[in-house]
Amino acid sequence: MSRWGLVIDLDRCTACQACVVACKHENNVSFSTPTTTKAGRLMTWIQLVAADAPGATGTAMPLMCQHCDRPPCTDVCPTSATYLNPEGIVAQVYPRCIGCRYCTNACPYAVKVFNWTTPEWPDAMTPMMNPDVSVRPKGVVEKCTFCHHRLMAARERARAEGRDLAPEDYVPACVQTCPGEAMVFGDLDDPHSEVAALAASARAFRWMEELGTKPKVIYLREGE
Amino acid sequence: MSPTSFNRRDFLVYGGATVAGITLGQVGRRWLSRADERAGAWHEQAVETWATSVCRECPAACGLRVRLMDRTPVKLEGNPVCPVSRGRLCAKGQAALEAYFDPDRLVGPARRVGRREEGRFEPIAWADAIQILTTHLGRARADRRGVLALAAEEQGALADAWTQFWTPLGARVAWTLAAGSARLAPRMGALVGAGGEPIFDVERASYVLSFGAPLVEDWLGPVWTQRSYGRFRRGGGRSRGRFVHLEGRRSLTARKADEWLPVPADRQAFLAYGIASVLLREDRVDRDLLAELGGNLADFEREVVARYTPDNVAVATGVPVVTLLRLARELAATPQPLVVVAADARPDLVDAVLALNALVGALDRPGGVYESAVARTAPEPISAASELSRLASGAKPPAVVALRDASPLRAASSPHDLMPLFEHCDFVVSFSPYLDEAASVADLLLPTHTPLESWHALAPPTTDTLQKVACAKPVAVARLDTRGLVDVLGATAAKLGGDVAAGYAWRADADVVKAELDRLWGLRHGTLYANVFQTEWVQQLETGGWWVAPAPSREEFGEAALRAGGWMDPFFASGAIRRRLAQRGLTLVPPAMPIEAAAANAGGLQPAVVPASFQRAADQPAASREFPLRLTLFTPACANQMGSPNQPVLFELLGQPEGSPWRVWAELAPETARAAGLDQGSPVRITSAAGSIDAVAMVVERMPLDTVAVAYVPALKPGGRWAQLMTADVRSLWGRSDPTGPMNVRVTQV
């Protein structure tokens, strides 16, 4: 069984936000307006945040669901709408979510977003939506899924071709587009994977590591 | 419940429930069955395919792979075999999908009704639209009143087809100049002869000293530059590259640099020559190599060493002597140093940077500067900005202005002055598909296809040693009543008749692209876009004098090139610069600027705790007291300068990571902010003599104390639904004056 993880090299990251746009289009995340943004209701699964990372202050860091091995959000969910799946992805079952927002409060990274209103797109734009990803209704919490639908599609494809899933078969949208090649995704339990090697680097750190949430998004600090 | 307690009431309840269950169950099953059928039918129809196209959000021409569901594009990815993007895309490239689906795109041809200020249009048929254009062009030609054709700069067959149409009409064809390496070619030519463009091998450098080059943003080409930066920092098997950056404001690039020196653009040449002076004074250059290259080194050395003393440079730039000495010594001590410069830098700065590269031995070596294989023979293109400036300053107006896109107007000095700019022009026609600046001033709208609906044949700007032509056919059906640009020009030429029709052979975009593919096949070198391994292999073959045809026939080559996304020639004979220098020698351009005067007038660059303007307000002239801060304009990399102005996702990226999406922001030094009573995130009003805008204050450490830097995001009142939401356009602070000129403002809390 794989244990999926993501390494982000902050030395290579240029803060271009291509990952933010790729994620929005891939996952049918609705657009905001100045009004909704001002109310703190910007819908985005990845966001660039200014953080004081080890060795650097004011680092621009892409922040998404950290897919913790000990996720605080799953502990508080009364309906098991969010849970840690066997492959280490913190999943979100939208029809089960009752919108209590316990998980958004429990998440120390503030990366779970609540649909305060019904997501809307102009009619002309509905055909551009990814048919592999359901649109979340009003009153439901959503977040990064490591593009889980891509994993399912890749697995189907590999099965149809009669072979095992190869590392390059499953890549989240953010990783695929990253122009600085700062993001590496893969199986953290595979000792031969690039992601496992980078996660073991001396530059590796986990965001808010002291909380004991054991994130599977691992950052590589800037500098020597 | 025991059987004895089952009374009549219970019987009725359970009986009723059973009947209701059966009935509703039937209904439910039928409903579910229908829903399932619909869902199943949808799944059966949705067929996933992938096609290649070319991104046109900026001039870089990155290759695209478009995911189509039932022939409708749903996602854009980078084309992995495209040598420009190598499978990656920037934020604007990803957002290009929104341009295709823009709900406020122009739906078809239309002509203006009433006066331009009224903004009213009526739809017309294409045939009528072309007739109107033909009439106006014919009249302009007969009256010899001139035509001005404006477009975003690009190279290649389709750009040539645009020029070919206007040339017989005697039109001036001007371009919104791209900030690419072509802008540096004349200065490169002055240094080494010939007219090749410089190629900066950032990826393999060990140390990069940047004079204002936005290395992590959109320098020369956004995806290429970001990939190069990533590999420079953490290239396989090499130690981490060190990066020092000079810029007047703390940009994203400045944030990523190991060291940022806040030196304004007009002072950077002093520092570059100062470093050259230290290198020569301390004899930290490879004298043997320089002697081999020959040229005017001795004269250059005499001039620079005598005038650019560290003390003079320190006073003129505000950079301490110790830092100047250290930078020069670091450059000399590192194995593969490289000095880079912004493409739109002043010529004297480019000269200084190229001279520095020559001194540190960076010419023609890995991690240094190469020269493009093909020298540009065409004259420097006419700048659209200067044409518009001429118009604004009262030059004789052309009868007809043709706008292929909105880029010239988006770069114009003031959004409020677009209408008066064309006041005395009889007729303005826009070929842009969007509701943009061009549409707001045009009398006739001829919306052409968006990039995903278009044919492509263009040469991406030079970023590496490969020659490239990006080609693609439409990947999506035209969503609205739009046409290909050449389709429209061809039909117009045919109607105009005479030498225009005779000289314009094209009738459709597809013809131009197919002719370009035929030309490429006839070259008998190069190959289709290919992965890195295949590219390397072809390069080795061509170096050995071999060429393997990438397809068995001309037709199959065309089809294969359109599938791959383009053609490239990886052959590159390195050492061209040194071979030429062996014959003519280096021509180092000595500094023309009087540093002594600059040093004497540089009091404002000295560090101060509180801006001089606040500290000594009573001593300042009245104008300085009223507008005490110098305004600097910068363009965020996510602001679209040539495509659709109505992409909501790009507005969400503004002001990040400081948390200011959808808003224009103003950067101030902490001391300046404190003196004005501002905190991080305070709403502020920036006022100049010409107007005011509202923004959000962003406090940035080490910003020059007398400066406020404001983001330029195009605001467009008559634009699409999202473009309208951006209301603060910093250009309005300049009024009718040139935004590259100085401007002083006042910043107050709202």
C-alpha cells in the first residue's frame, strides 16, 4: 500500500502561483469576488502564504491540506465525512458533510474551506468544469485531495493495460504544472522514490511540526 | 411490540406505510432509473482526448496539451516535448482556459452606433463588416491619410502575414515590444559584432548577479526563466547557486535572492561599472583570456578605473564600499559567474552588464552568455508606445487605426485618455476577441478566434540555443461567431483588389501555417518538438553532419509537427563569439554617464531614519511638501498584458502572499509607513496632481524611504464582469504624462 506525500522545495519555488490556478481548474473550485474575498471567503485549496520558515523570514510558501498522519480534523468530524484513508490521503466525503465546521476550526493550517454560498459559474463557463470532480454544494467543507480522482483514473488505466501503477502515472495538478520543478510527489514508503529521498534531506521540515500532526507535505527550506 | 398489542390503529399505520412505500418506491425507482440513464448516457458520450496548442497569454509561446472532453477543453497542461515549457505552465498559461470560456467575449462582428463615448454597438454580418473595413481602407489609401496597424510583438509566419497585409496599404506597422532578448541584441552587437541575441545560461551558472532582471517572474519567458532558476538553485549534482539581485523595490525576485540591494534602475549602471572597476583594479580578471580576445580593454580600463572609484560608486548608488568590493570579489572567485539584466533596461546598463560578463570570462561558456545562432536581420520594430505618444502629442493622425489586440492600449499612459487619443482618427478597427481596451475605442469590432480556436505558426523568443517554431491547429470549435485573423485579412484584401489582392496570397490562417510547415520541411535540418533525450540525440547527429528526416513525406511531416506542437533545430555551434572576437576584438563600451555629478547629487540615497520629506517638511518647496513620495510603477507577473483582461483567477493572485487578492497594493518602507500613520494592510489613498486611487498598504523592509511602489493592474470600466471589479488603475496618477517619467504622490490613510 502506498503512502502518498508531497515535497516542496522552497529554494526552487518562485511563488508564481501556477499551482493555485492549476488546482482551481482541476478541482472545479469556484471563483471569488472582491466582496467574498474581503469577507475572508476566498475559495482556494492551495494558497501562497508568507511564513517564517526555518532559516528565512517572510518566505512565500504554498500551503494546502498537509495530509497529516495524525489529522486533527478527522478526530472532530461527527459524521466521518473526513477521514484518513489507507493510502494516507485525508479524504473528504462531501455528501456526508453536515457543515458543522468543526474540522475547519480544528485544522491548525486553516486549509479547509467552507462553502458559505452555492458555488456559481456563468453559464458559458460550466462546460470547462472537470467532469471527474463533483462540485461541492453550499454548506459543505472542501479541501485538497491530492487530486485523488487522478489516482483512481491512473489505477484504472494501469489495470486496463495489465501493469502496476508507475510513479509517473499519478501526479496532482499542482505538481504537474510547477514551472520551477519545486514540487515532487510520490510514495513516501517507497525507499527508491525521489519523494522519499527528498523527505529525508537535511533541509526537510514539516510545517508546525511541533503540533505532532505528522504532515505528509514536506518542505525543503531555502539556503544551504 | 407483542402481537397482542397490534391494534386497528397499528394496522392502518403499517398498511398505509406499506402502500406508500410501494408507490413511492415505484416512483423513486423510475426517477432513479431515469437519472441513471442520463448519467450513463453522459458518461458514454464524454470521450477524453488530448491535443496540442500554443499559449498566447504572453509572447513566450509555450506549448500546450489541452484535455478535451467531447471536444470541449477542460484543462490545460504544458506540452512535455515543447522545449520552451517542457510540460510546465505558469499561472497565466493555466488561466488561458478562462479566455476561451469568457462569458463576456465579443459574440460576433459589430459596428459602433452613435458617438464613441456612448459605447453602443449593433451586430452586423461578417460580409458587411468586411465591406465597411474595405471602404475605410480604400478611402484612407485614396486620400493618402495613412493607416496605423498595432499589435503585440511576435515573430513567425502569422506575424508576417499581418505585416504583409498592411505594407501595400502604406501603413505604419508598430508593435507592443516584448521584453525579450531581442531588445538586448543591439548592445550585444556593439560588444562582439554581428546582431545575435544574447542567451543567458542561468541554469548552469554558479553565481548570478542580476541588474533588475525579474528572474523568478517573467524575464524573457516565464516558464523558461522559472525552470532555469529552479535548476540554478538546486541543479542535480551541483552546489546551490548564489543569487544577488538589484532592484528599486522588493519584488518577488528580490525576496528570493540571497542578497537584495535596493538600487533604483537609473543608478544600477554605476554599480555595474563600479564592479568592473574593482575587478580591473584588483586584477581579478583573466588577463590571458582578455588578451586573446583583444579589443579596447586598455582604454576601457583606464576610463573605468580612473572615474569609477569605490567611493564615487558608493555615494552614487548608496551601496557601501565594503559591499561593492565583496560583490566584485565574489564574482571573481566563483567558477561560473553570470551577470544578467532586465530586457527593458537602459542601453548604458546593458553595455555595463555585458562588459562585466566579458571581464569575468562568461562569454561562450556553460553558465555564461552565448549568442543566438540566427542574427536578426530585420530592423528594430517600430514601437507602438512611441506611435501612441506621437498621437497624444498632436502628430498628424492616421485615417485608420487597426488594433490586433489590446496590448498597445494596456501599456498606454492613462486609461482615461484612450478615447481622446483616437479623436481625430476617422476609423478604428479591433480584431481582438475580447471586451477590452481595443473594443472600447473601436468603431468596428471584428472578433478573431481565441488561441484555442486558432492556427499557430510563430517563433518563440530566444531563451536558449535552440531555434524553434511553434505550430498547432485549432483544438476547439469556435464558440462564438469569430473568424481567423488571416481569414478576415484575406477576404478584405480580395475586396480591395489591385496590388493589395495581388500581393496577399493568403485566404485563411491554415494556408499560412501549412506554407510555414512546407518551408520547415524544405530546410532539411532540425526535427519535431521532442523530449530532452531525443533533442540531444538529434543535436549529436547534426553536429556530426547527419540529418534524419523526422517524417517520410512533406504531408506527414506537417501532420506530425502539428501533433508535436512545433519544429526545432537543436544544432548549435558554441564558440561563435570567441571566433568572431579573434578577428575583431572586444568593443567594451565605456561609461557615458558622469558619475562625479551623480555622486554629488545623490544625497537622497543616503540612509535616513525618517524620509527627508517628512523630516524637513518645512524646508521643502511647496510641491514637494504636497507630494513628498516618488511613485514607482511595477507590473505583477499575473497581470495579463496582451490577452483577455477578464480572467477572475488571475485577480485572485494579486498581492499574494500578503493576502491582498483583488486589490491593488502600495509598497512602503516601514519608516515611511509609520510617518504616514499606516500599518500593514491599511487602506490608503494615493494622490498625485492628476488624480487619486485607493490601494492597500504593504510595509516592505528596506524599501527606499522616499518611494512608494504601486502595482499596475489594468482597470477597465467597459470591460467584462471581472475586469470591471478592478477600479484602481495606477496609470491615472500620471494623467496625460508618460508613466516612465517621474511622478510624486501623497499617501494618506482612508
